[in-house]
Amino acid sequence: MELKEKLIASFMAFENQVDIDSPVHDVRSEAIKQFETQGFPSKKEEAWKYTSLNSILKHDYSVFPKHENTVEYNDVKKFFIHDIDTYKIVFIDGKYASHLSQTTHDGIDVCLMSSALNKPKYRILIENYFNKIAAKDSLTSLNTAFSQEGAYIHIPKNKLVAKPIQIVHFSTGNESALMLQPRNLIVVDENSHVQIIERHQSLTDNPVLTNTVTEIYTNKRAIVDYYKIQNDNENASLIDNTFINQKQESVASLHTFSFGGKLTRNNLNFYQNGERIDSTLKGVTIIGNKQHVDHNTLVHHIEPNCESHQDYKGIFGDSSTGVFNGKVLVNKEAQKTNAFQANNNILVSDKASINTKPQLEIFADDVKCSHGCTIGQLDESAMFYMRSRGIPEKEAKALLMYAFSNNVLSSVKIPEIKQRITKIIATKLGVNIGFDL
Amino acid sequence: MLKISNLHASVEDKAILRGINLEVKAGEVHAIMGPNGSGKSTLASVIAGKEEYEVTEGEILLNDENIDELAAEERAHKGIFLSFQYPVEIPGVSVTNFMKTAINETRKAKNLPDMPANEMLKMIREKSELLEIDRKFLSRSINEGFSGGEKKRNEIFQMAMLEPKLAILDETDSGLDIDALRIVANGVNKLKSKDNAVIVITHYQRLLDYIVPDFVHVLYNGRIVKSGGKELAHELEEKGYDWIKEEINA
């Protein structure tokens, strides 16, 4: 059976297992219809021209793991930011792992999507926010149809959440191939501030396909800093669909660090529904072998006096491929918009490639919008300069690559995350040097 | 220390060095002068191991070892230092971190442990004072936005940190005002000892008033066509290079 048919057939069983009376039942049913009509995206679609899902859709994925597996904290500690105190919402093969988690209801809700969807006390929030900004495209719809588990975070107004929140999904290889559909909902009310780190990690070499959807609502003057660490092994693929709805004067920043995985597709959508909003989208991609990373971003400027800053750096080695497709849409009413976009790439190998496509649609006449993309090689004269001072070729390359990414890293506000990313980069580049630049 | 015999080198099949012979002993300062395009910078780059240049004939011996097959970093580990005519800007890498990496990689090559941080800091402080370098300057990206004088001072600062056996100063005086020239020359002179050697490549004689050479060589068309003592530099300053060209062409 093709994966599409298998998923549609599984839906009935899934709906029977969860609460049919739940208000999201209709949402799910509508979503599976959407998926059935659209099917998986193909390269014929403009947005998927350079990313083919064929190689990852051929596996016979389990949709619901039959067994529960457990992992010990010490075995997976390294995948956490563990040197600071954090809230943790952790899942193993899509199931909540309470022994690895640290949730809270003390003034804020850092807990599970499943309880938010089922418990009456969350009903109003779910009605107001669940699936309100998620798109109706096939992959998002597929996730919506199977939405049951993930992180639910609600920060009421005037809260500065001191501890960052980690959302971590482990897959154990319990099944020969596993497909996961995590669903996160994050609502940050007026004047509140929260920092979130998200990571997907496969613990074996079995193929894993994660199709995740995150909806984030930043209400008036709220601040959200979101970090995605994508360093999974090379049998795991990730399709990340993130939707951020910003109200006036809110500030949202999202950093994506893509080093691992077989295929990674980030669909990142920012909607600015208010004035004086600030949105930041940054990313560093360093990949090799046959890895593929595709950043597909949208910033929709709807109202006046808002800003957006996009800065994506990519370093591609071996036969790896990259895609950057950055769309900035400025409505006619969105005067005085400042929208900046940069995408800089280095191809380290002759076989690596990058397709980069800035897309600006501007309907307002009093705006500042800029975009620039570059594709180049490592600076040979800089290489000789460094080597002539005794820095070996590999280390010199690594230092140059790190320096190239530094603009993105410098805006990471949590030092422990920055250290972690630095360490991952050093490992990825096979060097043992400190990059405290 | 350095012995170059019959060195021929070319870039993209264009011969630039056509039979250089030069011997530099420990404790000596050699000046290499010559008109533009005579091959001075090429010679410096070939000694330092720039890969674009192909040695087609002859050899370079460093302490009796042929270094032709060694990569630039391996030559650096053996004590060769090239002060660049045009130091390269490396955005995002601070002077301090660059130096730390260079020193520790050099130590690693010699099977030595990393230099302890306090020792490194002390050394950085001493050497930056020697070159009258502001500490703030050390946290800036290497050469990025540096003035000509700052770039050259930074080169000599790096030389001071790396303590090379053989330092080649390629047009270190170009772009320097008289104060910076004095600081740079003073730095070089303080680093000079009976165990190391310096090759000063320059177009003009003025740097040689401060770094006094034991030998002066004139490079023309890829060959050393004249050698002498420091008085040769004065003669060149007075009469220019035309008389040498005439002598050769005659």
C-alpha cells in the first residue's frame, strides 16, 4: 500500500482511539479530506521544485508504534541543554515520557497537547487558537488530521518565564520505520516572554519521518525566542511546519540550526497582524554527504511600521544540496515596512549545490525592503594567510566557516545554546578547536 | 638556516623566478630589493608555501631539510613566518582567537599541550605593548577595517607571538607613516637574535635605516643580479634601478 493510502486507512482507527466527541474531531476530519485531495507534494509544485520527497516516502512507516520503549536519561542527556535549569516536554516515539520531562502548571502551562485537547479547562483556548493559523496544505493537513500529542504551552500575561522550555522528540527504532506527527501549540499573552528549544532526535539508524506542526501566537508586546536544533542522524527526515501569528509590538525570533538529517524541510511562516512588530528569522546550515536542507520562509507584512530580518547562512560539502526560498509579502496597507533578507552560501565541494530564490511581493509604496543572496567558495587568500601562521588546512577551513556563520550565532541569547551549537559545528567539521571568536 | 639554490618557480606556466641562489644564516638580516614585478613577493610566497606557485627547478633547504613538499602550515611549524604585503581580512575571527589557534596548533604539531590561558594572556599583553597595540584592537576581527599601519603592526605582533626562526617581511614599510615605521622596526629589532634570521623585502631604502641589513640583494627578472652590504641600498635609493637594468641588459 502506498503511504498515502495507508495514512488515510489509519485515520479511522486513530479517530476511534481518541475522543470522537472532542471539538477537534471536525477539524481532523476536514484535514484528512484535504490531505486525501492534495496528496503529498510533488516537484511539479513551485514550492517543491528543488525538494523531492520520493526517497523518503518509499518506506513502510508505522503510523502508531505498537510497543512502548523507554530510554534512560543518562543515555540521552547529551541531547538536552543540561547545564541550565529548564522545563522539558519529552516524547519517545510520539508518546509522552514523564520520567524525562519537567512540566508545570504553576502560573504558566507547560504541558501536553493531548491534555489540552481533551480537558474542558483548556477548551476555550483550543477553540480560539488550535489550527487557526496552520495552513491547509497537504502536509500541514496531514499533521492536523493526526494531531494528538506534542507540547502545549500557554503563558498568561505579564510573565517572564525564567527557565527555557525544551521540546524534545526521541525515536527509538522500535519500529523498522516510523512516521511521527507532533503538534505543538504555543500561546504567549501580553507582555510575556518565553524561550523555547526544539529538537528531534532518532536514537537508531531506522528511517524516521517527522512531519511536525507548531502554531505560535505572540500577543501584544509578547516576546518569543525559538531555537530549532536540527542535528539528527542521516536516516531521519524532518518536515517542519511552523506558523507564527504576531500581534502589535510583539517580538518573535526563530533560529534554525540545520546540521543533520537526511532531508530537512523548514516551512516557516510569520504573519504580522498588528503595528510595530519585529520578526527575526535566522539559520545556519552546515551539511555534507547527500544531505538536503530546504528553508522555505514567508513573512507577511499586513500592517504598517513593522520590521522583519532574515539571515540564512549555508555551507554545503560533498554532494549535499540546499534550497532557500524566502518570500516577503508586503500588503498595500503595510507602509513604512522594513524588510531585510540575506542568504549567503559557500559551496565547499564541486558536487554540492544550492538553489536560492528571494521572492518579494510589495504592494505598498513607502517601504524599505532589501534582499541579497550570494554563492561562493572559501576565500583562498584567507586560507593561505591562516595556514602560513600554522593553522592546518582543516582547522583553517573550520574557522572560516564558523566565522561565516557567526552573524547568526551572535544573536543567540542563551549562552548554553550557543556553546552547544559551537560544539556541534566543531564535531561536524571534524576539528577540536574552541571558536570563542 | 635557509639555503635556496637555483630556484625556479612559475604560476600558471608563467616563469617568475628563474634561478635564485640565496643563503641566510642565523643572526643575519638580508634585504631583497628590486623594481616592481621582479619577483620579490613571489619569492616570499614560495618560501612560505603558497600552493599556486609551482617550483619547477631547484630547492629550498631549511636547516638542511628540503621543504618543497611541506604545506604552508608545516613550514610555519618549522619556524617560517611571512609578514604579508597585503594582510587578509577575516571577518568574524578576532585577533586574539586567531593567535590562540595558531599558537596551539603549532604546539600540537610539536606534541606540546595547549598553552595555558594565563600564559597566553601574559604573552599577548607583553607583545601588544611592544608593538604599542591597544588591547581593544585585539578583540576586533583580523585586519577588518584596520588602517594600513594597523595591519602591518598586527603582522609584526603575530610575528612576536609566534617567535619564528626565519621571518620574511614583505613590503612591511608600504603604507606606514614614520611613527608606525619606527614602532614596527623597533619591534623587529627587539625580536632579532643570534638564533633567528630576517629577510626584509622592500622597494625603498627607508625601512633599512631602522632595520639595518647585513646583506642587500637586488632581484631583477627573477634572478638576484647584485649583492652587497647595506651601502648598496643607499646607492639604489640615490640612483634608482635603471643603472642595474642597463648593466644587466648590456
